[in-house]
Amino acid sequence: MKDLSFDIAKRLPEGPGKHGRSGIIHTPHGDIATPAFIPVATKATVKTLTPEQIRATGAQAILSNAYHLYLQPGHDIVDEAGGVAKFENWHGPTYTDSGGFQVMSLGVGFKKVIAMDLADLTEKDIRAAKRERMAKVDEEGVDFRSIIDGSKHRFTPEKSMQIQHGLGADIMFAFDELTTLIDSRTYQEESVARTHRWAQRCLEEHDRLTRERYHRPKQSLWGVVQGAQYEDLRRQATRGLLDLDRAAREKGRRGFGGFGIGGALEKQNLGTIVGWVCDELPDDKPRHLLGISEPDDIFTAVEAGADTFDCVAPTRLARRGGVYTLDGRLNLTNARFKRDFKGIDEEFGGYVTENYSRAYLHHLLKAKEFLAGTLCTIHNVEFMVRLVDNIRAAINGGYYEDYRDEFLGRYYAASKAR
Amino acid sequence: MKDLSFDIAKRLPEGPGKHGRSGIIHTPHGDIATPAFIPVATKATVKTLTPEQIRATGAQAILSNAYHLYLQPGHDIVDEAGGVAKFENWHGPTYTDSGGFQVMSLGVGFKKVIAMDLADLTEKDIRAAKRERMAKVDEEGVDFRSIIDGSKHRFTPEKSMQIQHGLGADIMFAFDELTTLIDSRTYQEESVARTHRWAQRCLEEHDRLTRERYHRPKQSLWGVVQGAQYEDLRRQATRGLLDLDRAAREKGRRGFGGFGIGGALEKQNLGTIVGWVCDELPDDKPRHLLGISEPDDIFTAVEAGADTFDCVAPTRLARRGGVYTLDGRLNLTNARFKRDFKGIDEEFGGYVTENYSRAYLHHLLKAKEFLAGTLCTIHNVEFMVRLVDNIRAAINGGYYEDYRDEFLGRYYAASKAR
């Protein structure tokens, strides 16, 4: 079975911080045409959907969480089942993240800090966030408590690799430290250096496991770039990963098959930060931007050079009745939809619009029927997948800027007008 | 559009209380080959399933509840949507029940009384049941409180017809009084007489509404036989409905298109009671047994002469991880399924068994993932539908008794052995 590889199809105009392109990631379980939106299957299920329903949205690959599957049901069980794709009956490419984000973000106060704009935080918020942090980082790894039962656990770079090899996804990520917007510059420097050393340990453990385990297709390890909002740290982190990759290959070992771009980002810096990283990265490896899904962020990140995207927002929002339309988001629990017999978005179309009315979805949401979550999730995933598919088609067709301006102009104008 | 009609295909050996047969119910939205299991779509959704998933189980028709849809979203909204089938995107025959069962059963203590065996009830249970009864019956109708918000409502036979015409199902039921096992013989007599008068009012209101409303296919009203465990009352109730039907037709009005058999029944009397009713009923009209789904009950009822069955048990059970197999029921939340990589029932097969392991379903249930309910529901509905399909094939093929003995022998032997 061949290693993962990447071909570029077409490029947007290039320049500093501008590296947009379309392409194809070839994985052992199929191709991913990029740019692509990758739905999140946290616990080996895109919440509420069967694999057939996921496939019908147009999704090409799905991403599961090492953290969640380690805690429940245990990566050993997923391994015995034949890996996460077989376990969840997904016949296509899979990603797993490293657990780095989750072990450090799933404390309540901490979550708030990474989600909010820095300027909105009070001193009290910051103190609460630091107090409630559930994870403790040292040079070797991270101690954390389970969100399920509060039990104590420890992740190290090696442990993350072992878990992700058990899960057996086509694409996996190096174990990194997630910092926050409230950490000091000094701490960010220390953290980037530590994440670099962890990436080295991930490469070594991945190489060892790949040689020892021959029963699963070759997995591709992607390095993760941190460095918060600092240009020098982001560039240094990226070059550091490339050094590690080169050194590994010189020893005849496996290097990085691609790169992830992580960290808590303020929305207004997103494009700039992704641009710094992509200035440094080579052209021939795919780049995944972790945890982003607002339409404008996706356009920004594509232009800067990101190829794939995942985010729980479209599915999480859907279960509460929030749905995307070409004219911005609607909340179907709103009473004004009680007698609205149109589909969600007649112009966008799609399975849910073509088969169900807003009034029916409103009824299901009010009655707390499971099917509400399923149908709204199908719609939102289809919306996001097709949005990114359209971006790809626009790059390939040479009309990217027109598509972007038309889409965003309408999406946000309508949101503001509402 | 043609009225509902019924053709008999083949009969089991006949005798007193034995009127088993296979056949086809022709409805404006398609045929139902009988015997048939009809999944329940309480609030215009078979909980957790899309219409495509319902169809894939082999289900031919679904049954919704007038009570629930009256309260939420309101039958007027379903009416505006074009009727319940269009509202829920179901392209096939539909049933609605009258609300009679729900208005009188959805008080907590009362529910217990109709669900339990009479012998298990203490005096305290009975007092609690009477106190907690949420409905008050008089000659004109029933006052009850909403299970959603406790608000006061009133159903009459006319109101039930108006609601069911708004819902627009192919098959609807006359509004009846549900009695309980603890009611006195005198009360049962009064109740049967009242249900008879209500059936007459239903026929008249149905006739009026059918003449006034020409925008929906002709709906078929089925009379409901009550009479509890008393042979004379059951036979009298049945003959009474036939008298009403005859009188209506003599006046050139619409009569009953079929019959429902209702009431709280003790399991051991089920076949006997259905047999009394079917002794009286004509051959050429279909018979629906309301709310029955245990496999042995279905065989018993088919032999006595029932054609179709509905029950919430397969779907309700599924959402808690209870699944049917040829060797009895399993509860997939049990820890012994944690590493069980077989399908639910390799011999039975079906979509869920062929695509997912017990270990995966156990994981989804433990993680409280929505997909657990969806997959277990698909399995149970497919199991019940196919069981009744197999009964039909066995009647048509002349091997009914062999099939019954083999199925039940294995199903219950294994349940006991476990």
C-alpha cells in the first residue's frame, strides 16, 4: 500500500502569506480533493448520522478524536475492531487528532479563554480559567482528568502515537501543547520549544510503531505548528518541524506526511498566521487547519494556503436547530418558522430542503425529536462540504475571487440585516 | 381516487376464534400486504429514523397519534402542510389513531394499570391509579390535561374526526373510551354503550367532513371494538359497529372501512378476545390490533384473525439498547458486549448486523450518542417487520405452523436459558 501523497491541481495568485491552491491528497483509503471540509466524528460517529448519510453530504473524509476514543471505548477496543474506519463503518479516508487540544481545553474556564476574544476577558475570567484548568503540562507530557468521570490520566507524545496507531486513521497528528491567549510571551516560547521536542518524539515513536505493526495500512503523521499570535514563533516552529522531517528522512525514517496548523487564534489574525506558516512550508505537502468553520475564515485560510478544515460547529449548531443558508444562519426553533412550509434554503437545495419544510423541522425541534438533530446535521454538513467544494471548483475554474465576493457579500449582508 | 379495499389471499384453517388469513389492503397511497407490522410515528416521526430508513426496514405503512399531533404542532399546521404523510415526507400509506387511548392512558398511575397484569396490582396501586387519572369522561367526550404543559383540553368524537381529517391519513380510527382492568363490570357495560354512541357520531362527522373536504384523498374510518375481557360485551360491541355500518350504507353514507381491536388486555386472553371479535366481523374488511408487538402475541393474534399491528415497544426498547434476535432479546448496554465484534444477529442479518458490531453499538449507547438509538431502532423495526412478513409468507406458502413453532420455540427457549 502506498504512502500518502499530494498533488497540486491549480494555484491562486501567490505572494507573501498567499499560497492558495487546489489539489488531491491520495490516502490508502481514497483521495481527498482539496480544499475540503472534513466533518468531525468525535467518538467514531458524526453525531446523529449513519455513514451513508455522511457520504450523501459529499464529505470525503472524517476526523475522530484520540482523546475521546482513548477514554471511551478505549483505543485498544477500536484497534481490535480493525481501526476506527472499520469500527464506525466508514469506507473512506480518516483523520485522528492527537488529543493535545482536548487534554488541555476540556476544563471549563480554559475553554472559555480559547473561545473568546482576548479583549473581552476580565481579570476574573483569567483567574477562573487558570484555576479551572484540568491539565498539568511538564516536559514529558500532560496529566489530565477525564471529562467523563474525573479519573486521572497522562498523555505523552509516545502515548498519543500508540493511541493513534490503535485507531489506525490514514492521517494522524503529532502531540502538541495548546497554549492560550492569556499565556505570557515567555511561556509561549517555552511551549513552542517543548512542542518541537514532542514532535521529535512523535516521529520516533511513529517510526517504531510503523515498523512493528504491519497489519494496518501505513499511517501518515502530520506535524502541528503552534506559536500563538507571534510571527517569529510561528515561523520558527514551522522551520523546526521541517528540520525534524529532513533529519528523519536522512536516517531513512518516516517524516511528516503533511502539517496541521493549531492553536488558539483571534479571528482577525487567522489569515496572517496561516500565511506565515505557509510561507515556510513546502508546496508538496497538504496542510490542515484545525477547528475552523466560519465561512469567512475558510475563504481567508484557503487564500493563505490551508487545504483541509475540520470543525464541530456545523454539527453542534445543528443539534440546537441552527442551520446555514446562503443568506446567513437561521435558528429553526424560532416561532416564526411554525407555519413556514418552505425548505431551509430553496436556492441552496440539498436533501433536507428538498424533502422537509422549516415547519416540520421546527416541530421536531420543539418536540425534542432525535430526527431534528439528524436532519439539521445533514443540512449543515452538506452546506459546509459544498461551500468548500465550490471554493475548489472556483479555484480550478479561475473565478475564485468572484465566487468569494458574491458568497460572503450575501452571507454577511443578510446576517446583519436580520 | 378509489376507496380503501381489502382482498384475501390465503386462509389458515378456520374455526371458532380462528380466522387467520393473508391479504392486501389497497389504500389511496399504496398497498399493504397483510399480516403487516406498522411502525409507530407518534409525532409524525418514527423516532430517530428518516423516511428512507423506515422504508429500508421493509415497513409498508406508519401510524401517527392524533393526540400528540393535536397538542404539537397542532393538526391545523399538519393540515396546512398537506397532511401528515406530506409533512413527514412519507410516500406510502398512513394510519392515525383517534386519541382515545392517549387521552385516557397518559396519566402516570393509569398507565401502570393498563400495562400490568391485574394480579400484580395492590389496593394501593389501584387507589393511586384512580387518583392520578388525568382524564374525565362524560357522555359528550373527555376532558384531559396535556402531557406537555398540563393545559386543559377536551376531545369529543367530532373533535377526533376533525383532527384526523386535518392529519389526513389513509386510515383513521373512531374515538373510543379505553377502560382498564380495574373498572367494574357495570362500568364496562356503560362504557361499551357509550363507545357505540361515539362510533355513530364519528361516522356522521366523518361523512360530513368527507363531503365538505375534497382536497384530500378519501380517508377510511375504522370502528374500534372495546369490551375488555367480557365475551358478551366484545361480541355486542362488534355487532353494534356492524349495525352502524349497515345503517350508514343504507342511507348512502360512508361506513367503516375496517375495524380496530382495542382495550387493555391481559396477555393470556389476547387470542381468545381477538377470536370473539373476529367471529363476529365480516371477512371482507381488514382488522387492526392496536398496540401489540411481542412475537408470541402476534402469532396468537394472526391466528385469531388480526391483519395489522402497531406498537411502540420495538422503537422504545431500541433507544435504550434493547434489540431483538432470533434467540430472544439482548440489552446491548450490558458490559459483556464491550469486545463483542459480531453483529447483533448474524443469522437474521439486516442492515445493522451487516454493517456494525455489538461492540460499536455498545460504545454508542455508553457514550449516549444519538446514532445508538437510530441503529437499534432500524434493527428492531426491521426485525418486527420481517417477522410479520415471514408469517405472511408462511401462510401463503402453507407452512405457517412449522414456522411458528420453530420461531417461538427458539425465541423463548433462548430467553429462558439466558
